Amino acid sequence: MRLTASRLITADNRAVGQSGTPVAIIDTITSCTVTPPVRAKGGWGGARNRADRVSQSLTGEQCRKLLAAADKAERKGLRFNRTWTIHYQRAGISEQAAAAFIGYLLKRLAELAKRSGGQFAAIWVRENGAGKGGHVHLLLHLPPGITLRGRIPKWIKLAGGRCIAGVSVVHSIGGRLSAAESGGEHYDLNAGNARRYLLKAAPADVGRALGLKRYGEAGFIVGKRCGRTQNLS
């Protein structure tokens, strides 16, 4: 189901008191904190990833691009099947290094998918809140049969970090990885909740226009705040 603004409102009315990643449960992988980071090489951090570029919230245009990317993933048969939350500040990653850190992890995911003969797709949003610090939420599509177990701690260490409990959490959207393959109403509801969760840093006027239940949860971010893989541009 394509989650346009109107369908965001419809899905919100049907979500029985839950939203975002809490609905995407089962197949939970907890892993990892990180030592001073090594800046990842390559262009995954994005051309706008500058140390002097700061923001307090998502813009309306960023929200529209994230929703458009999610719709494109659906059309291309690349349904998001996992959420991944990484508390990079808890892992020792600075705001200035965070976008490059995320880019390194995205590159590892893309390589993993390519080795399996499949495709990788993702959208992501960085947040910074009291008591949580800097962290990022990602929605991922990985080919069937791929597991992340045992890989994440190694990747985080290669990106300059070390793993302790609470740094990294992976959930299956819809309660099981096969939910994305079969689709249907249950998956659509959970996927819609996960998409909305990524937009909770939208400003109030944008949040109200999209019918979001949570919005205006701003936080100080340095560098690129959100992004998507090139195949969803």
C-alpha cells in the first residue's frame, strides 16, 4: 500500500494506540557503545554532510522526499522488512562524524545484499533527544534469507566503534520477516506506523498536514539529517 498523506491519516485512525517501531516486533537483535570513530570514506554521507550544517527538525520537503522514497520502494517490490535503531552517541560517535558512520553501515548492508544477488533499499532519519542523545532510525529492505546476526558488532567496530547493550536494535516489521514478502493489511499497518515514526521530527504545521500523531520532536543535528539509498531517489 502506498502511504500518501491521505493514507497516513487513515492508517493513524486504525492504529490501536501504537505507533512506530514498537509495532515492528519479533526477531529482535540487540547488540552494542563506540570508541572514537574513524570517518568512513566514500560518498554515502551525502554532499550536504558539512560540519557547519545544523538543523533542529525535518523540513516539509524532507518529509515529502522520505514518503516518496518509501512509495518508490513499494512500487519496486523492495518493501521494508526491518527497522534498525542505532544510538550512535551512546556508542561514542560525535554529531560531526555521525553521517559518515551511518554511511559506512549502509555501504556494508548494500554489499551484503549484492553478494546474495538481491537489492538493498533504505530510508533513515537522525534524531537527538534528552536522555537518548544522538541516534538514527532506519527502514531497511534486505533480500529474503539474509541475517544480520553476528554482523552488526563487527561493522560498528570497523566504523570506529565498540558494541554494548542498547546501542543497536533491529526489529522485523509486522512481527516476522516474511510479513513484508506476503504484504497484506497487517504488514501495511505496521509499515505505515514505522514510516510515521521516522517523521516525528517534522515541524508542527507539516505534522498536522500529514495527520501525524507525533510531530515537533525537534533535536539538534549536525550534518545530514536524513537520507535514502540512490535507488529510491
